[in-house]
Amino acid sequence: MKKYLLIFVSSLFLETLSMDFSHILYELANTHEETALFSAAKFGDQKKLETLLRFGIDENKSSKSITPLHAAVLGEHTVCVELLLRAGAHVNAATSRSETALHFAINSNFITQMLISYGAYVDATDIYGYVALHNAAAKNQEAVVKSLLQAGADVNKIARGGTSCLHLAAGQASKDLVMLLLDAGADINLTNQLGETSLYVALNNSNQAVVELLLERNALVDSFSKHGNTPLHLVLKKGDESCQSNALRLLKLCSEVNRADSQKLTPLHIAVKKEYVEVVKCLLGANAQVNVTNYFNETPLHFAAVSNSYVVKLLLEAGSDPFIQDGDEKTALDKAEEGYFFETELMKNNKQACIELLCYFMALKKKAALIKLLSQTKVNLQRFVFFAKLLSLLKNNRSACHLTNIPVDIIKIIADYAVNIQPACL
């Protein structure tokens, strides 16, 4: 009973204790096995801490591998930290996870500088390879980052997973902190084990100010992750507010627009599916391959066929082949029919959209509708690659039905229309 009562003894009474009793203080731990010294450091009880230290209590005695210095730093108890350091606390003592007090000091630049002045090793790593600079960068602690760098911290130190300080900062930190790391020599194009650069991380976290900075500093835009995603793939898939503007910015810098991801999706596939018309135009202007197929043998035209007649037009003008079959042996025409796209436009009485769909998709086998709409709307078919293919089929007497699933008479109607139309209308 006396043991438990002694834990709550006042600091005034502690001062009267004989040195002969000081050794039992550690034994009188509370239920969490904290020594009186540890508890004083943890709660910032300066007076009690001074008293215990004056009686020679071991300032390095740990509670489950966490020393009083760790506890004081975690609590940001500046005076207690200084008292412990002056008393000889081991500044580089490590926890069971190899964390030093400096790892815990990221919220206080003053404590960080104090620990450094007492010999803290700035590049001490925990069991995951993280140093104090990693922690400070991740928490956007610019002043602490600056102090650590001035003390000689390795700006390119790599932690578990290939994570650099710049990777951590790029996700959430400010532009100024990232600039600080870059000016200190951080490798802007360093990749982690997933193949992600800092630019990739910034884009993935929508840290737009940092994205702009990294692009200004010539970050690689053609790098690709373990899953085959380039920064361009990433922004198109994310679809956030800055998606299209970032995509257009990246396209101005990209030298490779046809790289496919792990699903064999190119940026054009994604832009078409998301209906990012301006990005589609830019990709086509950069010579994106229009007949490239994904894992399911779908071309970008298969995606456009179910939703956007204008993108269909852009793709066909760029040479998309509407006869390519996907993994289910369906062409873009089949996709359009499945999606009721033609019927939707017909109900809107949108003659221009209908004529384009009818012609571009080989008339959907609707002969009467085709003849009627051809008489009402002028469309320049000769600018489309597929038209030349149709003429070639007729010229060589090959089975258009077999190759395109379109009746020969429909093809002849389209061909006759294109030949007889007045040049001024083309």
C-alpha cells in the first residue's frame, strides 16, 4: 500500500528524500511501467523533473524502450528537453523501432536545433529507413527541414519502398518546402519501388502548386510506373478539376503519347472514354495511334461509339478503322447499336448527327434512312480513311458483308453519294 501512495508524493516531499531512497523510484513504477522521471518528462513537470535529476535518477532509464528524452520531445516540453540534455541524456538513444528523439522533434524547430547542438545524428534511420528529414518533409515543417539540411542531412536519403524526402513532400507539402529540397539537391526524377516520381506523387495528390514547380524544374514527364502509368495516364484517370489542364500541359512536354498501361490502355483510350475532347484533339495532333487496341482488343473508336459523335468524327478523320473487332468480335458499329446511340440522336431529330453516324458506322444497315438523310445533308466522306477502304472492297469484288458486316448495297449507296455530290458541298 505504501508503494502506491509513494507514487503520488508531492515534489516538495521528494526534495526531502534521502539519496538512499532514490534507487527505489524506478521500482515504484505505475501500472504502465513508467518511472517517476519518465512521467515528469512526459507531462512536462519541470519542477519534479529537476528534483529527480538532482537526486541522481538515471535520465536514460526507459519505459518500454522510450526514454524520458523521447517523452519530453514528443510532448514538446522544451525546458524538460533541455534539463535532460544538460543532465547527460543520450541524445541518440533509440526506441525499439530505432527512432531517436530527433525523429519525434518534427513539430518544433527549437527542439530540433537543440538536439542537433547536443550531437543528434541527423541521418539516423528507424527500422523503416526513415530519417528526421522524411518526417519533417511529410508534415510540411519547412523550418525543421531547413535546420536539418543546414546540419548536413542527406536530402536524397531513401526509406522503405524507395521513398525519398521529395516524394513525401510532393504529396502534401508547400511549394516553398519542395523548392527548399530541390535547391538542396533533391533528385527530382528519383523513382520509388512503384516507379513513381515526385511529379507522379504530386499529381496523384492534386498538389497543383508543386506540380507547376516540378514541371518548371524540368521533371520527367515520360516516366512510367510499375503499372505502366505515365503522369499523363494518371491525370486522365483521376479526372479531377485540374485534369484536362494538366493533361494539356503534359502533352506539350511529352515525347511519348502512345505508351500503354498494364491494361494496354493508351492516353487516347482514356481521353476518349472520359470525353475530354480538347485532350483528344491534342493527342491526335501529337500523332497518337488511333487503331491501337487495349487488353480486350478495343480501339479508342469502340469507346467513342457509345457516347460521342464528335469524337467519333475526330477519330475517323484521323484514320480510325471502324472494322476492327474487339475481343467479343464486335466493331465500333456494334457498340453504337448496343448503346442506342443512333436511336437517341434520331429521336432528337439531329439530322447532322444522324447522317454522320449512319455514314461513319456504315449506315447501321438502315438503307431507307440512309437514302433520306443523304438527300438532306451534305457530308464529305472522302476525307475519311474508311471510305477509301470501302471503295477498295467494291473495286476488288470482295465480300463487304464478310469483312465489315455491312450489306453491299449500303456500301454502294454511300459510294454513289460521295461520287455524285457537288464538290462545293464537300
